[in-house]
Amino acid sequence: MKTLFEKVAVLVKQRIRESVWTRIGLVLSVVVVFCTTYALVLPALTLSSSSSSSVVQQEKETSVTETVESTQSTQDAATTFSTAQEVETQQSSTIQESAPQPTGNQAGQFEVEADNVIVKVSYEAETFTEAVSLKVSAIDDSSGYEQKLSSLLEEKNQILTQTYSYDIAFVNATGVEVEPSKAVDVSIQFKDAVTSTNLQDGWKLYHFINNDVNEVEDLTSDKTTEIKQDRAENITGVEFKTDSFSPYVIAGTSYEDFKPYIVSGNFQGTTTETLHSDGSRTLQTDLKLDYDIPKTELNKSKSYAIELPQDTTWTNINENQEYTGRDGGRDAYKYRFVQENGKKYIVISFLDSYLATAGDKVHGDLIYTATIGQTYRKETGNYEIPFTDKVTITVPSDKIEEKEEPQAGNYDIDSSKDGTVTYDGDQAYLDYTVTVWSNNGTKDAVKISDALAGTGFTIDNLKLQDVTIKKAGFQYYGGNADDQVNPVTISGQPVISGTNFNVTLPKLEAKQKYIITYRYKVSAMEAGKNLYAKNKVTIETPDLPPKKK
């Protein structure tokens, strides 16, 4: 009997043990089912929550648009911001339904508007392994890059004239920068063309690798780089191909310095010194600069600039007008006189036709009429004009003729104005011609201002190409349109504001005149109303009262 009770007790304990293990197994089963279910749901939740918008909100960053082109669909992706978001959502939905697919399986394009540029980046399939957006920002403080570029250009006798710097990068959903696995096409388009300076030789594109000022590469000559310019050589945009993103700098560079190639100088012709009413003196003479330059250097660069000594200028020269220099009977180079930041320069560009037959060294000279201030007048009456560290032109006092400045009463200026209405089909125009002349010459520059107002119609803003300026001599009466001696078109730079403009031109010598023609486009003429246009022209020059027409 005892044995029976012992066996029963053992069976009860075993049953209880089995019941406990059964419950433990049940609990573990529930845990396993829950974890499995959560693991299956988790990837979809993770991808959905980290789906990034194409818009990157940063200072000076606006409206980013991404267009994604599926490699498995022929339907074009839309280019609007809302559709770009939809495309990204569709990607998330697709990934949720299947194994994760990297965005590298798709080609596409980004577009970002930042500051004064629109940046577009086009990429091929398999370029990125994760969702990215394009980030572009204008760099406000680019002094470090400018210092580095200035030192590099100095080695080539050039200077940095202007820069436009942008930080371009791709970032993933967490904001970490991502580099493309292959080269992408980049386009930087200026909203408004950037004007080249008078001394500008061209534009260059530089890349500062990893934002390191000591790791700079010049992409200008790369076969994939294209710098776009308009007819006036103003830059409109840059296109290039790259697989590395960090700061890019679009830089304007000056002409190479010609001074190292000037070997001697002298004066020639009549030399006169004028004593002015304020006690100051100026010297007028023809200066001759001799140069000697190896052809190997000209093969590298054909355009140069000579900075003229301070307190000197040119005489009887139209600023920015192109002249031709000759070597014997051959045209050798083009040259013009320009001003930049208060300094005066002669820009010289050698002709390909001349260099084709030139020897190993090119010898020549440049002659122009100069006016020199008394800064360079010595106590002996000599003038010493320094052009380079090694070349100084000395004009001895015994070669100088003295004269006094003409009295103010001898200066004179006059003007006339003609206006007509012309039509090109149904389009109406107001055409004006203003003639400004002097019999005895003016003391200094001549400023011409024009203001136009009208009623009964709309006047379009004046454009630079609508203004033409000529300079000519005359024999009898400057106001006669037919009395023109050797008329030359000059490149004066009018300052235009709406329907008004003004332009400052060099002084007139005796028997010289300016002929300024310009055109206004008019529209929206009101029927049944009197049409009235009032044009007011003002001529100003020192020591003479303004002339108004």
C-alpha cells in the first residue's frame, strides 16, 4: 500500500511539472509570435518615417525640385515639387512591398534655386545607394578661397577681378553628406548675366576639394567644362561634370601683366607743358613703349594689360574704343584704353594672323598721346615717368614748350536735338538724335543727360543697345548733321534708369562733336486722346553753364 501511495505521489509531481513547462512554452510562443510580427512591420515603419522631402531648408536655399526617372517605367516623372514628394512616397511603398531597392536603380535630376543662381544636377542610374537631396548655398565669406586664387594667379601675372562661390552637396535623410558613385552633370545658371570688368580676360571654374583651400583644382580647361557667355562676354552660366562635391568658385581673371616685357621707353613729337590757373602743371607728349616678348609666352596668352603710372592719362583717345597697332606694314595687335577701380590701363591683344608668321621673339612698340601730372615734375623742370621697376621715361626741360591754359571764356559748347516718330509695322518708336559740339574745345569731360516723359501711351525702358555714340570733327558748323570729319563709333557707357539716361564722355577738342542717337519703344497708345512726349536734354561741362534742350 505504501508503495502504491509513493507511485501516485511521483505521478502527481510529474504532472505538475509538465503543466508548468506547458505554460512556460505557451508564454514563449506568444512572445515569439509578437516579436516576429513586430519584426515584419518594423521595416515598413522605419522607411516611411525616414522618407525625406526634396526641399532642404537652409539659409539662401529655396525650392528644391527632384525629378526621378524610373528604369522600369516609360512614364515621365513630373517636375513639380508635389510630384517629387509623391515619387519618393511611391518608392517607400515599393520598398515596403518587396526587398529594399536603392535609389541607385533610378536616374533623375535635382534643381535648386539659391541666391542669384539656379543649380541643376542630372545623374544616371546606380549613382546613389540611398535617398538623397541636393543642397546648395551661396558662400558669403569666401576670403580664404580668394586669397588662394590670388596667389595662384599672381604666378601668371594675373589678378582676381571677381568671384561667385557656392557650396554644393548631396545629403541623405539624416543630413550626412553623400558623394555620388559616378560623375554627374552640373549646370549653374545665373538669373541675370554677370558683367565682365574692363580688365577681364575671362572666367575660370575652380573646385576646392574637401573644403581645403590648399587642395584646389582648375576645371576651366576640362573637356566637360563649358563656360557660357553672351555677346558682351558677360557670363550666363557654367556646365561641368564631376563626382566630387564641395565649394565651387566661378572667378573672373584679369589680363596678364605686360610690364615684364617692356624693355625701354621714350617720348617723341611736340612736348608741351600747360600752366593752369590753379598753379598746377600738366605735360602732354607722345610716349613710346618698346616691348620684347618670347613667342612661347604669346602661345600661352595673347592678351595683356599695362597699368599706367598714377597721375597720367591719355589724350585725344576714346575710352574702350579698339585701335589697331602695326608692325611695319602688318596689323600686329588690337589695343584699347580702359579704367578700372580708379586706375588706368592699356589692354593689348595680339592677332593670330600676326603671330602665325612671327619669329621666336616678338619686338614692337606702342605709342600714345599722354597727359602727365606734375607728380613726376622735378625741381629741374624735367619729368620722370616710371612705367616699370626698370623703365622710366625722362623728358628733359629743354625739350618742353610752355603754354598757359586758355581762359574760361575761350571754352564753348553747344547742342541740338531732333526727334521723330517712326513705325516698324504696327510698332511705334520715338527716335532722337542729340548733337553736342565745341568750336574752341571744352575744359574737361562732357556729361549728357536725357529724360523722357509722355502721356497717352506707355514708354518702354531704354536698353543699352538702343544708344549709339559717335565722335567726329567738323569744318564749319557742328550742328550740321552732314558736316562730319572722320566719324568714329565709341563705346561710352550710358547709365540707364527707366526712360532716363546719362553718359559722361571725354573732353572735346576744338572743332569736335558727339552725335548720340537713341530709340524708345512706345505702346498702349490710347485712342481719342492727345499723345504728348516731352524730351529734356542737359549738357554739362566744367566752367560753362549747363545747356538744356
